[in-house]
Amino acid sequence: MAHVLVVESWVGAMSGLLPRAIREAGHRFSFLTRDLHHYLRSAPTDRPHPLLAAENVLTTETNDLPGLMSFVEDVHRVLRFDGVVTSCDYYLGTAARLAAHLGLPGAAPEAVECAYRKDLARAAMRRAGVPQPAFAVTEDWAATSNAADGIGYPLVVKPVDLCAGMYVRRVRDRAELRAAYDALAGFPVNARRQPRTPLVLLEELLDGPEVSVETATVDGVTTVIGVTDKSLAGTSGFVESGHMFPAPLDPDLARAVGATATAALAAVGLDHGVAHTELRLTPDGPRVVEVNPRPAGNQITELVRRVTGIDLPMGYAQLALGERPDLTPTDTGVRSAAIAFLLPPRPGTVTGITGTEAVVAEPRVVDWAVKPAGHRAGEASSNNHYLGHVMVVDPAGAGARSLADRLVAGLRVGYAEEPAGVPA
């Protein structure tokens, strides 16, 4: 039985999926955080938070890497860790550097940091000739405005180091560019109180549907587990509103998408671990949107597991321990699995969400949830603002996406009347 050190976590689905996977693999884990209350505030009301199943809960400043290395080194002498993981993007580089410092398995920290930082990944893929949009990285408004003129409108503005679609904007002209630039400049610290890298990434706007490729790389050899179909919506047009696995692609196109994702991983130097690579299927072929050196979020790994039997969170933990995960698909009896998300129609205080009777009555629904009355909804501007989800399976074919979308379309959000002067 190996001992995994989990350094921070997302508070969403992966905060339960990763601890579950570690235990089901026959291992144990300790959890290390700078702020335990960050997780307790998001704990399920009907059971303890999954992260509290840890053998040890340790608290120290995880944003101070030198101090953290010293702390973990001291604790390691007593508890003896065999691997280090995180599900939170903001600590991927930290976990990789801790593993290297302790002499434990894992990808090279430089490769993990290159994959995570969108500007570094873009530069690495350009050097390797991996298909991607035209782009520019800028430091100030003058350079940003000039680079935008060079790429041409409309284009996409992105932070280089945020997640979940935060501050990703489609801009049509210089005025919208300035608004997006100012909004990003006004967010100098991320949700984990880490100073942000003050760079702006400008990208050519790609036409075509978006997909993601789920992979596992062992000793430099990448296995494509499959391709996930994605839908986008929200006020930015880049909020993920649903996913289906597998994507209903022609086999030749699926192979081309997998090969492009594999080339992207090689370009950033990621030769060990689980990855989630997003691409657009343009008229000129697949183009890489971004590389994520960790399992997919938004419960995509659950869709994969229900269709193939492959548990990517478990594989992620096993690879961090130097083990070789079983990546052999099995016949689960499910041909497609999908999740659809309920986006807030507008900001405001939710009084209730109706229409759940159809969700409860549908036998192909395997998981669902909605926010309770009293929840304060924001704008549908990132993946952090969902009001609920419905996950379904289809034993017969590729019908899971349409079923999930139909059930979510039947949900209705009620809002409280806001006092005068308070935006609804």
C-alpha cells in the first residue's frame, strides 16, 4: 500500500474522484493545504468531505515553494510519501517540483509548467510545428493593441495562467479589446491568492467544433483513450455547457485529432502522466487550443470510465507512484455518456430550480444536482458558475448528448426580486 501526498485540490468533482481513485487502487493519501476551510465550505451537506478521508490532514503555506519544500521534506521523513499529486491547476508545477525534490516519480517540472502556462505551451508548439492558431503574447496595452491589429479581428483574449475559461473573451474590435484587457489587468491575484503572471495572450479565432483528447503517457509513449465532444455557450461563448464521450467522429478524423494532441504533449515535453488536450476542428484540420497536464475536469473522466472502464484519476495517481495503469478498454454496456450543465440565465438570488421531475424519472440518468434556494448566481462567464448538471448514459448508441441537453433545457431557474438599485 503506497502513500500519496495530495497537495491542494479543486473543490468540484475531482475533489471526490481523486481520493476515491487512490483508495480503490489500494493506496492511502495525506492531504496538504494552506486553507482547510476553503474545502470545508464546499463540503457536501449529507456526508464528510472526501478529502477528509485522508490519513493525515496537513496545513502549511503552499504558495511559498521554498518553505513548502522544507516542510514536506521534514514530514516525508516521518510519513514516507511514494508520490505527489494535485488536481488543482494552480499547484501542478508545485506538485511536480515536490516530487522531483523528494526523488519520487513524475514528469519533469519544466514540462508540467510549460504545459500549464498557455504562453509557454504556445511557444513550444510553434517550435515543434504543431498546428495551432496564430498568437501573440504581450505585456502592455500598446503592444496588445498592435498585436491585435496584426492578428486581425475578431480574436480571442486569454490570461496565460487562469483556468475554467476565466477572463477568456472573444473581441470584435479595439473597444472590446480594451475592455477585456482592463478586466484582466484588474485581476492580479488568482483564487488561491497567488500573484498572476501579467501577460496577455491573443489568439486567432478558430472556426469549428471543439473536442478534447484524453491521454495517458507512460515512459514517453502516449495512449489515446478517446476523444470527447464539447459544447460551448455562456456570455463569453467559451463556457463549457456539456460534453459527450466518445465524440461521434469519423475514424480518420479521430486518429488525426489524437495524433495532433500527442504531438502537442511531445512539444511541451510531457512524457509521463495523464493529460487533457483541447482542440478545434477547423476546415484546415485540428488545431490545439490548450494542453492540460492532468485529468479532465467537469466529470469528463466519469464519462470515460462509464464507457470504457478506464479510470483516469486512478491512472493519474498510479503514474505518480511509478506504477503502470491498466489502459485496456472493457465492454461496460454503455456506448456513450454525456453531461450537460445548467448555466445561469442571469445574475441574481435563486429561489428554486424546477423541472427536476423529468430528470428523476429518466432511467438513463446516472447523476444530477442543482443549486439550492438562496444560491447567488453570477453571470455565465466561466465554468465556475454552473447552477447544476445532468449526467446520462446511452447503452444503444450516441444518443447521450441529446438526452442530457433535453433534460437540462427542461430546468427552470427562479429568482428573487432584487431591491431597487441592485442589478438582477
